[in-house]
Amino acid sequence: MRKQLVKSVEKILSEDTNTVLLLGDIGVFGFRNSLKKHPNRAYNIGILEQSTISLSAGMSKTGLIPFVHTIAPFLVERAFEQLKIDFGYQNLNGNFISVGASYDYASLGCTHHCPGDVNILYAIPNMEILLPGTSKELDSLINECYDNGKPTYYRLSEHENDFSNDVKVGRANLIKKGSDATIICFGNSLSSVIESTKNMDVTILYYTSVRPFDGDLLLDNFNQNIIIVEPFYEGSVNFEVTKTLKDKKYSLYNIGVPREFIMKYGKKEEVDKFVGLDQKSINENINKILCRI
Amino acid sequence: MKNKLIEKIVRIAHKANEGHIGSSLSILDILFVLYNDILNVESIRKNDLDRDRFILSKGHASLGLFVILSEFNLLEENVFNFCEFNSSLGGHPCDKLKFVESSTGSLGHGLPIAVGMALSNKIQNFNGNVYTLIGDGEANEGTIWESALLASHHKLNNLFCIMDHNHSGDRALNIDSIMDKFNSFGWECLEVDGHDHIELIRSMSKKCSKPTFILANTTKGKGIDFMENNPEWHHKSPTDEQLKEIIDKL
């Protein structure tokens, strides 16, 4: 997805002279052409995430559209107050693009994990939260909303779904229709969810947009059994679901990253297995839920 | 003139039972000079994209800013509405208020935002300068020093950072040798009496090739003897008797 990010942003930088790129000393080699081609609008700004976010707010206030890119925990958690006040409170146009998702950098340990990003940023009113599942979806989403006047977070991962959907901000996709449960899944968890439920009679709704949230598709595909599969902290989007289904009676089940520090290293796939987000574990967990119903 | 502004600040704080009077008074001369002599106020009034911009980074002194904006006809609301439920004039400035360039209140945000504006002005070949006012206590924040590094690296000679050195920080983490510190970060550094208009005008008008840091030595609570350098008045409003005493003295 990072290669696509470079392509998409390079194209936007070339076509829209109001855009600026600020790298937190991450992705510098990948963006080498942009840095060379647009020395006045593309910067390796340094390792100072808090000031970078505030600085980009100053740029946004004076007519530029910033893209800020670094690893998820430094972008979201270190600079949270700057995102909250400078962009959320002031409702400014800005694009914040992370890499690493929950634990793509599994071997680097907890300092580089960020399963809390969706939950944390959801606490900032006005902040759009987008989770492309493939490179093509990233290109589509970033082009749709980079200049929409709002602060937007893009959650990128090195691990993609097997196929792309036609995605739009604030609109979810109906992947499969069934009767035993409605499964809501996000970003790059779609392929695992499809594979792990291939013999099940379930509805699958695919979301690339947490905020704005497509409540209509969920209402249209309501089932008394709702299962949320989140490749980030479990329960991060429960509020959107419960708000949407406020007048309904249903059972809600969460499959996601447990709210614990993951004291393991290794590879992303190994951590998936450890936390129960590999295909086999998702299949077993959904089966258990369906057996209980 | 100055006593009239001081009286207004105190009357408003008394009415609202809110406001950081001490800081509002220590920055009053700096703000007056900025709007009277330095900023292109007509361009601000016309909301030109290329305009001089001022950010009150130490947002808790909003009462001082609002009184000055009112004085220069840049406030569309009655300043005596300060901190009322439906007022736009809060205890910290909000950018939804016309002519307030940025919302502030959490310390250490205004300077990096000003750095972004100054860099943006360079990118877009704008002529406007960017001015921000920070506190000495605020300089405890790491973003002040991150910004000092950024401004110098990007040679932002269109940026002026004024420090209201009213010694608020002395009781916690005192910043020693402030001039040396900013100087070592690559700024043009000037030290002035923050209540002397001539010195303030000279320092804010100086052109150079670097960002400019102005250490403005001020007195917290300036103009009201029993408030001067008295930390009790950092965030306190006068009683009816104290208000009468202040007005009599002024």
C-alpha cells in the first residue's frame, strides 16, 4: 500500500499546487522523486510529530492542503492533542496517513504497534477515519477526499485483501448475503473474513470508512446477530453500531485485537494467530458464536 | 489611553468573574503596539489570504486580546459579553471568531502553527509576516523548542516570536538564559522592555535573514499595584471593593 501511497500522492502533488507533503523521516526513499521534484512543497520535516501536526495546521489555515505521513503510533498517539485541537476543533483540511496498522511491525515490539488508532481518533469530533483494504481502494479514497475541507486519517497496512471493491467515503459494501448473522468487517480483514466464512450462511458488510459510518447499509442488512471483526482494538466501532441499531434488539459479538500489550515479536501472521485474527481463529470464533445462537 | 484599557480589562473580569488579568495586563503594551504600529490591520480586516497574522499562543490571556481587538474595531461582539454562555469570547480564543487566526489554550500550539503559516507564506510567495506571543512558562513545552529548530532550519525571516517574560515560569521550571537558547537555535534575538512602545516597535520592525525572537520583559499585573508580580492574581477576578479601589487609583 505504501507504493500506491507514493504514486497517489506524487500525482496529486504534481496536479494540485496547493498540496504539501510532510514526512516524519519515514518513507523518504519511497518519496525521493517528490522530494526532488517539489522541494518547496515536499519535506522530510524531521522527527517531531507534535510540531509537524501544528505546523501543517498553520499551512492549512493559509490555503495549503497538507499530507502528513509517518508510522501510526507516532502520528496518532504522540501527536493526539495536536490532531484534536489544531485539526479537529478548528475543523481544518488535512490528510494524516499512517503505516504499520496494528502490528505490521510485529518484530519491533509494542512501541511500534498501534491497535488503538481507530478508537483514539474516533474520540476527535470531525476526524474522518478511513481504512482502505487494498492499494486501489487507497487511491480511490485519497483522491475522493484529500481536499474536502476536513481532517482525514488513512490507516495503511502492508497486508492487503485479495481483491478490491468500489469504495466511497461513508459508504460500505455488501459482499455476501446470508441469514444466520451479519458480519461487519473493516479494511484489510475482508479476505480473511470471506475465507473463514465460506461455508456459512452469513451476511458480510465491508467498511473502509469508520467515520462517516454507513448506518443505512447496516439497517438494510440487519440481523439479530451482529458480529464485528476489527483488525484493531475490539469494540472500537461499537458506538456507531449501537447508535445505528438503537431501536432494535440484537446480540453483539466482537472479534478484534484484545486490549492488552502484545508482548511478542515475530511476524504479523504470527501475531494474528496469537490474538485470534488469523483465518482459522476467525472461523472457529464465528462458528462458536453461531453454535451458541 | 492605557489606563482606559486596563480599566476595561478589570471591569470585564469583574463582570464575568473570569479572566487571567495578570497575563492580560503584562501583554497589553505588546498587543497595542502590534495592532497600532506593526500589523497591516486593513489587510486583516479585508481577510486577505496574504496578510499579516498574529496568534496569541498563550491563549489564557484572551481577555487582553479581545480588549485590543475591540479597540481597533476588529471585534464584532460586545467585549463585555466575555465568557457568557452564548458569547464567542471565551477564556481562550477560538478561531470561529473573526480576526482570531487560531484557537489556542493548550500551551505550545501557537508557535508551531505560526511556523506553518510562515513556511506556507514562503511557499506561496506571500509578503505577510507572522507574529506569535508565547509565555515564559509556555517555553517548558517541547514544541516550543521543536518549532525553534524548524523556524531556523527553514530560514523563516517572516516569523516573529515574542515572549511575554512575566516570570510566570519561575515558580515551576525556570528557563534560564532564554536569549542564549534561542540564539543557539539560530534565531535573531532582541531583548526589550515589554512596556516600552518605542523599543517594541523597533524590535518588531527589524528585518533580518533569520526568524526573530523578542524577549519582552514584562510585569505580570502591570498597572495595578497590588496585582503586580503577585501570583495570586494569575486567575482571579476582583471583588466589588477591589474594583472600586482599582478604578479610583487609575
